[in-house]
Amino acid sequence: ATSGPTPGADLSRGVRYMVGSAFFFSLMSLFVKLVGQTLPSQEIVLFRGVVTLAISYVGLRLIGVNPAGDRTRLLALRGVLGFLAVSAFFYGVIHLPLAEATVIHYTNPVFTTLIAAVFLSEPIRSRDAGCLVTSLVGVLLITRPGFLFGGASATLDPLGVAAAVAGAILAAGAYVVIRGLAESEHELVIVLWFGVIGTLGAIPGATLAFEMPVGWVWGGLLGVGLTTHIAQLLLTRGLAIVPAGRAMTVSYIQIVFATLWGILFFEERPDAWLVVGTGLIIASTLALRRHAPTPTEVEAAA
């Protein structure tokens, strides 16, 4: 008889999925920032939604799964939260350095724990509250608002910072909904609904500030859609194999990728504040994961 793959081999494959997901999510952010220099953020969200919708629908037809799904209300709620989270995240990516926007988005696991406590009645411990405070201190060190840091304040766009934080909170809400959907809905159905609602939600804003893409911008828009879809599928497959705590640890490599793209393409230079703030956010999230693991999806995103 032929033996199946060993648990160790499965885990190694799952880790590769997570690293691949982080890489493609970082490429998505890079494309968003590049295209965002010429197009409004809602137009980018619209194009991403269209690509996600098309790819997901074709995939579902090929495998013979009903695109409508079974739990339409939850699917619609996940789509709305995902659309709002992506809109906020894209705005933050365009108006902040890539590394800073990515790190701020990684506060979402802490917010996920709080939202799950409120809406799913999951217990919240004093350790969880401590993780939240530590994570927010990390955000403050990265953003350094003037009313707290005076002359040592950062030059980050306040609206960009607010959007990045809002994106993390909204993404956390989407993750809580995904937790309820993952056991009954196919991964492509969840992604499809996100594409449908993301497309419909972005039409008004994209229409009001529409700019016709030219030249390389078309390729950048296509890159946003394709890298997002690949990253989401790799993430879903990775989370099916890798325990949540380890998955979160591996996914932090996205910060490294984002920092590298910022240096190579935008002459962004990380400083000591970013390093310390990132360390606090990672430490608080890892502590939270060890004691109360929750699913992660850096997209909604992201």
C-alpha cells in the first residue's frame, strides 16, 4: 500500500503556502501604491473587485459549485466588511510608506479577539487586553502623532494612518464572519461574494473621480487583481494545514517584503521607531495567538 504524506510534510507544504501568500499580498500592496500615484483608490478597489469576481465565478463553474452559497446574509456581511476594509487599506497604502501601512494592518488579530468576544461571546482575558494596549502603543510609536511626540512626531499623513487603523478593525470584523462561514461554504464562494459586493460598492466612488488608465497602469491594475486572488487562495490552503499561531508567525514575512519594496521602488527608509513599534505589534499578536488563536486573512485586505 502507498502511504500518504506525513504530518511533517503537510506542515512544510502549509508553511510554503503561507510564505507564498505573504509574498503575493506584498506584491498587491506594491501594485496598489504604484497605480495609486495616478488613479483614485476606489477605482483600484473597483478593478480588483471585477478581477476577483471574474476569476472566482469561472473557478466555481469549473468545479460545479453553486456560486450563491447557502448562508447569503453572512456572505453579504463578509462582503461589505471586506469591501470597507480593502477601501481603507488601499487608501492607507497609497498615502503611507509601505512598511508602515503593512505593520498597522497587522494589528487586526487583536481587534479580531475583541470583536469575537462581543459578538461570539468568546472569553477575553486580561492578557488579551494587555495585548491590545501593547499593539496600540506599537502603532503610536510608528505614527508618532504630534500631540504626543511634539518635535519628534512623524510626517505620516493623519488620514492615511486613520484609514490604515480602520482597515485593520474592519478586516477583523470580516475574519470573525469568515470563521462562521469556513465550515459550510467553499473558499471560492466566499471570495466571489467579496468580489460582487466590492465591485458594486466601489462603482459610485470610482465613477465620481474616474481617471482613464493609460499604458503601464493597465498592467498594474491587472497585477492588483491577480496577486490578490493568488494570495487569498494560498492563504486559505495554508490555514487549512498550518496551526493559526504558526501561520501568523510565518505571515509576518510580509512586513519584510513590504519594507524591501519600499526601499527599492519608493526610497523609503525604515527607522528605529518603525523597528520598535513593529516589534511590539508582533510580540502582542504572537502572545495573543498562543493563548487564543483565531483565523487570519491579511487582505480583506487587504
